[in-house]
Amino acid sequence: MELFEFMKQIVYQAGSNIREQLNKPLLIETKSNPNDLVTNMDKETEQLMYDAIMEAYPEHHIIGEEGSGRDITSMEGTVWIIDPIDGTLNFVHQQENFAISVGVFVDGKKYAGVIYDVMRDTMYSARAGHGAYKNEEPIAPLVDSELRQSIISMNPNWLTKDYMKDIYSDIVIKARSARSYGSAALDFAYVATGKVDAYITLRLHPWDFAGGVIIAEEVGAVVTNQMNEPLDMLYANSIMVANKALHEEIYTQYLKPHSAALDNIHQERFHRR
Ligand code: IPD
Ligand code: CA
Ligand code: CA
Ligand code: CA
């Protein structure tokens, strides 16, 4: 079986396992803070996928949010970057609006991305250079938009501190409207399918964006950090993904004027090359 088909197959299997167990009691623990939750299903889903990949491809490398591949420091070989449940808070509180996200890279090159909206049974997928799909339907290339006619996705938490307000509130004011979905992977899928025109966030990990970057770029989205720099798949970063014209407008008119502040944030929080 082709690797791309295998990716989709194990993600479907992991998703149906989550659906089957949805009514069983959850074991919920906290991670870095009281609102950073992890459940037994996050861990079980990562383990299930890990075991399936290792059985089929023992030479592959796996980085997962719940602990796999912490020692991996290079993108050499075939590297899977997995978020077993992206949107754990939605999973716990809503039992919907969460996704499984997978990006696969071969010697550092994008190979394929898969984002599975488990409860809607909707699979977003793309093999680099071969188009993106929503289930079996090809996703159309993105159409340019202007901020004043665009819906942007941004978590309101990014407006709660003064230094953030200075950077982001003008974007929210100028946009047609703003949304917050609580799953970075679904945000990428929504940009890719034109449901929102941009997704802007100040901190994501590779497992949040690895699958989404491949799918979004395949339909012409521009994906960078907020300094307009390329993303590194081994490190956390800020994110801006949008159709080409909107990415340019937001970067040049709203982020670049704050480049000194953004540079400080990036120096403090993120690995810079
Ligand atoms: C989180 C979600 C959320 C984003 C957070 C992520 P998780 O992932 O993608 O939308 O705002 O930064 O950590 O922990 O639910 O997999
Ligand atoms: Ca998490
Ligand atoms: Ca995540
Ligand atoms: Ca997760």
C-alpha cells in the first residue's frame, strides 16, 4: 500500500476507535497548567498509531505530542509528526470539534498531510504536489481576499495582554469578523477550504501545524510565522496562514510595523536560526 493511503487508513482506524469509546468515562489529567488537559484517549490514540506505523515501517521516525520521539533532532529519513487529538479541550467539553493531525516528511521534504475531523467523519488530505482533498472531493485553489472582507480565526486570548492588543486588535477591527474554533488543525483545514480566510496564532507546536501546512500550501495558502519566516518542523513557532493576498496585507500592514515587538517575542519564546 502506498504510504499516503496507509496514513489515511491508520487515521480512520484511530478516529473510529475514539468514536467507539466516546461514552466510556475519560481519565483527565493536567499538563503545563490547569487548563492544559490530556486524556487517556490522547495517549491511547498516539500509541495505536505509533504501533501501527512501527509494525508497517520500523525504519520510520515518529514525533507525537504525547511523548513519542522527544529525542528526534533531525528530519532525516521518513518522519511522522502526529497530534493524536488536536482540540483536547473541545474533545473533553464538547465531544466534537477535534481532529487527528498527521504530517509526513521525507528527508525534510513535505510528503503528505492528513487532518481528520473525527465526529464529522471528514478527512482533509494532501500529498505534496498532487492536490488537496476534502474526503474524495478535490479542494479548489484559494481565491485572494482583502482583510476588510475576510473572516479570520484567532483565539481571543491573544488580545488579553496589552502588548498583544497593540499588535492584533487592528487586524480584528479591520476584518469582517473573527472566529475561534479551538483546534489548530481544523483552523488550517478551514483556511484550506476557504471557510475562513486566515488563521493567526502566537504559539503552536509542530504537531499542531505539520499536517495543516502541507494541506494549506497545496491549495496556494501562504504559511509562515508572524515574522514572515518559514516554519521549522522541529520547533514551536507563531503562525500566520492565509490566501496569498491576505497574507501579504496582514504581514505588511499589521505585523511588520510591530516587528520590533514581535522580534522580542520570538527571541524569547522560539528557536531562531
Ligand atoms: C491545541 C489546539 C488549540 C491551540 C493550542 C493547541 P491540543 O492543541 O490546537 O486550538 O490554540 O495552542 O495546543 O493541545 O488540543 O492538541
Ligand atoms: Ca495538548
Ligand atoms: Ca494540538
Ligand atoms: Ca493534542
